[in-house]
Amino acid sequence: MSPTIRDVAKRLNLSIYTVSRALDGYDDVADATRQRVIEMAKEMGYTPSRAARQLRRKRADAIGYILPASGPHFTDPFFSIFIAGLGDEATSHKFDLLVSTAEPDSLAEKELYERWVQGHLVDGLVLSRMRLNDWRVDYLLKNQFPFAAHGRSLNCDQYPYIDMDSQAGFLTIVNHLVERGHRRIAYIGAPRNFTLQEHRFTGYCEGLKAAGIEFDPALVCEGDFSRNGGYQAALRLLNLAHPPTAIIGVNDMTAVGAIRAARERGLVVGRDLAVAGYDGTDDSEHTQPPLTTLRQNAYETSRRLVRVLLARISGEDIENMQQIMPLELLVRESTSFQYRQLENI
Amino acid sequence: MSPTIRDVAKRLNLSIYTVSRALDGYDDVADATRQRVIEMAKEMGYTPSRAARQLRRKRADAIGYILPASGPHFTDPFFSIFIAGLGDEATSHKFDLLVSTAEPDSLAEKELYERWVQGHLVDGLVLSRMRLNDWRVDYLLKNQFPFAAHGRSLNCDQYPYIDMDSQAGFLTIVNHLVERGHRRIAYIGAPRNFTLQEHRFTGYCEGLKAAGIEFDPALVCEGDFSRNGGYQAALRLLNLAHPPTAIIGVNDMTAVGAIRAARERGLVVGRDLAVAGYDGTDDSEHTQPPLTTLRQNAYETSRRLVRVLLARISGEDIENMQQIMPLELLVRESTSFQYRQLENI
DNA sequence: TTATATCACATAAACGTTTAGGAAAAGTCA
DNA sequence: TGACTTTTCCTAAACGTTTATGTGATATAA
């Protein structure tokens, strides 16, 4: 067994009180004593038991994040970066990061959140992939449990979040495509209950309107954030009698799937078809051709989320309860050509 | 505050002992009593405090995994799948998964492992990206701390691991390329301290030997598992006076970078240059052209690792302490063409 | 000199569980 | 009937911390 605070105290002929206070840096311990304690603790390899500390202090020094995934087929690289950011920032504050996976709105998800919250397993939670009516928000608000969200739900004024103005972002993308001469611009979205779908779709519609293009419901498909979802949806679009000349994916994964579909149809993306995505994950830079996308800084965002969450946990006032992070339109080859407007004039 | 076991006991006029035993399913509680307890616990929304349970039981019901990453530029999708597998399997055993990130062989890594092990924050650890002389293995063995590894270090007979026979795998890839007519086959590897580099590089060399191709050190580069590392290395290779006609990447990321480099050089991958990778992550299917790769089932592997680890933790005998998972060569377009052996005959 | 403040440490009580060791009540057997 | 076993529950002691409260010794002030 590893040594306890009691063992250290005994070796020094001190009380456990003194050891505890010395190690935690309180000033009611003489400097000489503190030195002895610190050295002995190090020598004996003493590390405080997290469980005991947690029980006594009533905090876990840990935050939690539940991946919106299920099974192996959910591997959006976005979440690799996101988790890396959470982990790095948490670690730098001596917090741990508890991670699990659950399918959105599943029973397992509910049980997991309840277990973590009720059992005080974590001091706060990071939410992502917000839904319009998000039971997690209701649940956590009701239990007064600290959390911070990436994105927002409908009642988003009551909690801290960081979001992108993806509505404006999608308007920008449509704009960009219109400038390139496109008039038949398709959109492959996400399931409707996700807030981001509402924002991005609205941005898409506004973009069309601004360009005086009539909205065509045939050009809107629903994907599922995955490459395969994008692939399937793009195939449907390209099979239309009057197919689109440009496709916007709700995220990069979707766009990657669309690129693949185009290729299978013998279309050269960047010449015969424009494709754009959203997220700006590293791999969007390495698609063939490189993908035009709206880059959000997922790493910085997740680090900020942790900072906001920790402030929330320690009850500090948060100055920027709600932050909107900038988006950067990265124009790459997948949309770089000027479309010859033969048919649409 | 959420109710404690004491609150439940009081409401039922029982002792906390009975409540505890009833909920944990021991048979020294009358069935009728057990029913009452269970119902009341549910009604009051009682969840045992993890900290208290952990303190008393001396186990955390959690396992840990430390991502070999640092900063934002580490986003191998392999780890998304890997973590998803860990999370799913752990959850199904009512275990939690603690995740953090640390740069391999950094001080931070050491501190993190020590904190988790000494503080009994987790009951066991999953290791990955094993190094030849892996201090983690020494440390954990010395402390008799349960762990299971993805891959192996030099002294791998003393702990459970799951590995692929990537040496044979790389031999197979070389074979495949030789069959396609290639003689100048390059290899972009990983830093030397990683075991997998040794295995894969050896496999590459054996493949060359089997085909009677002389080893050319100019065709071997070191990458860093990343797209960019692969990109840079591939540029160097393609700048050679006598460049390779095929490039094998130590992983898919590296290969993706190589594809990009080829493209920038005006080479069409699958016609002018063959590229192959390793991992079989989902995105290898969606590169342009789709990437030939050795597929390992990361999801299944990580789930198995958790099972092995949990067996280890509960002291069970493990039948398959060391498992070698199969690899599947996925031949896709990136290597599908027959190379015209003009110069090399 | 005495009263009081400060310093440096100690004692002991929590925190919410699990569980060893009993113990009363009921059942079983001679 | 009495002795023994079984069932069902309880009391109380841990687990390893943190911290409210206490206490001598020394320093300071009146």
C-alpha cells in the first residue's frame, strides 16, 4: 500500500494535521517544519488519496465530458482535438477529465449523466452537440450543477456557452459560392433536433436569399455528421435530374463523403463540382482536392470552455458567460474554380 | 445536497447496513425489505457517493488512459475510435474512464501517471504507443499496478497486451507493391523509440529482401505519425534524383500527408505514385484516391483491452494474456495500378 | 508584573460508505 | 423442552483526508 498521511506524520513525530497543512501551503506551520514535511513526503512517495480528499472536501477536482457517440462508427476528428483541449486545460488546473460515450438522447446517456451528477463524480460537465430542446440543460439547471456548453440550446441565456456564429458562416459560404458563379447550391445537413442544424441551415437559406436564388427543397438533404452520411446524401443529390453544381456539408466529414460520391460519379471536385465543409479539422487540408471550409478553433474553444467551467465551479463571476468565437473561411481548391453559368442565366 | 444512505435508512427506519446490503444485492436481507429499500432509494433519488465507496472499498471503479498527445496538433482519428472503444466497454462494466493527455516521455507524463497510480485514482491503466524501453512498464510493474497495453515494449512477457503482427503486415504491403511492379519502395517511419517503428520497419526490410530488392537508406524517412510529418518526408523523397515509385507510411496519417505531397508535385497517386498506409481508419476510405492500408480493428482491440484489464484488476487468471489481432490488407486505388518497370529492369 | 495576542502545533470530529462481529427472533432437530 | 442453526437485521469500526476547536509556549503590550 502507498503511505498515508498518518505514516508521514508518524515518521516525523507530528500530527496529521500539521502534515496536511504543511503540504497544502497554509501559513500556520513553521517554515522549518514545512520543509521537513515536504521532504519526508517526497521521500516516502506520499500522494494524498483522492477518494478521501474528495469525500471530505466534497469536490472531485474533475470535470466530465460525454462524447456524443455510439459504437465504432463515430470518429469525427473534431472530437480528438476537442478532447485534447479539454484534457490539456484541465490538467493545467490540476483537474482530471472523465470521459465516456453515449448516444445522444439514449437511455444510457441519461443514466450516465445522472450517475456522474448524483454521485458527485465530477464537479462540472462540458456539453457539446447541443440540441434545441436539450434535456441535459434542463436537468443540470434543475440540479444546479455547473456546466459549460459548446453551442447552445433554446434556453441558452441561463448558462455559459461558447458558440460560433455558424449562421453567418454559412451565409458567407453561400456568398462565396455565388461569387464563383454557382446558382444550384445544395446543402447536406444534420438531424433537425441539433441546434447547429437550425443555425447552419438558416445561414444557407439567407445566403440564397441574399443572392436572389430561389430555395429548392430538392437540394437539401439530411446527413448524420458522418462521412458515410455525406456520401449517401451526395449520391442522392447527384442523381437528381437537375443536380447541384455545389454542395455544402454541415461539417467536414459530410463534405468528405460528398467528395467521394462526386469522384465515384466521375466528377472532378474543384472543376465539375464545388464542395465546402465546416469545422476546419486538419484533414480538410489533406483531402483531394483540399476542402474549402469554415475553420473554428476547436482546441482553443475547448480550452476556454474548461476555463469558464472551472470559474463556474468555484463560483466566480464569469465575465464572458457567452462567447461567440470567430470563424475563418478557408478557400481551398474544392471551390476555387469559376463555374460557367451556361444553364442558369 | 443529494440524499445519503443515512437519509434513506432513516426514512425506512432501518440501519444503513441494511440499506447498503439490500442495494448491493446481498442475500442477508429479506426480500420484502429489499423491495422497500430499492423503491425508497429510487424515490429519493439516492446515488451512492463514489468518493465514499471508493475510500472504503479501496477501488475506484475506473480505468485510465493517457493520450500520447500534446497541444492541438495531434488528432489521429485512430484515437477517436480507440477512446470510443475504451469508453463503451468500460461503461458496460460500470467502470468509468479517466482520460488525460501528455507528451510521451515528458515530465508531465510522469507526474500524471504517478498521480493516478499513487492517488489510486484509477484501478488500472491502458497504455498505447509503446516504446522499446518504456518507463511506464517498469514503473507499473514495480508498483504492481494493473495495466494492459496496446502494442508491446521490450520486456513484454510480463504483462498483458494486444498487438498486431505489423511486421508481417508490412512485409505483406511490400509484397503487394512488388507484385504491382514496384522496385523503388520508400518507407516513412516513426521515431525510433516506438516499438511499432521497429516492427514495421523490420517488416519493410524483410519485404524488400524477399523480393531481392537492395535496401536503399535514401528511401527511408522519419515522420511523426502526423499528416504534416508525412507530407514533409514525402516531399524529401520526391525531391530525390531517383525518387521512389511507391511510398509506405507507418500509419494512415503519414500516408495522407504523402498523398498531398504527391499531388503538389503534380503526381497522380494511383497512376504515377503508389501510396499505402496502416491503421485502416475510416478516413483512409475517403482519401483521393482511397488509400491502400492495413486495417486493424481499433474498436474491437480497445474493447478487448478493457476486458483484459478488468480481469487483471479483479485478479482473475487471464487466458489470453497476449493476443495478436489479425490485420487485413485493404487494397484500394492508391496502389491499384501496375507500374511500368521501365527503368528498373 | 499581568493580561493579551500570536505562533505552532495537536485533538477529534466529520465526510458517506462497507463490513466484521454480534444478536434477537424464528425455525429445526434431538 | 433445550440446543443448535438460520434468518434478518444492527452496532460500530474502519477508509484517509480536512478542519473547527483547543492548547501550551512565547512574544507583546499595558
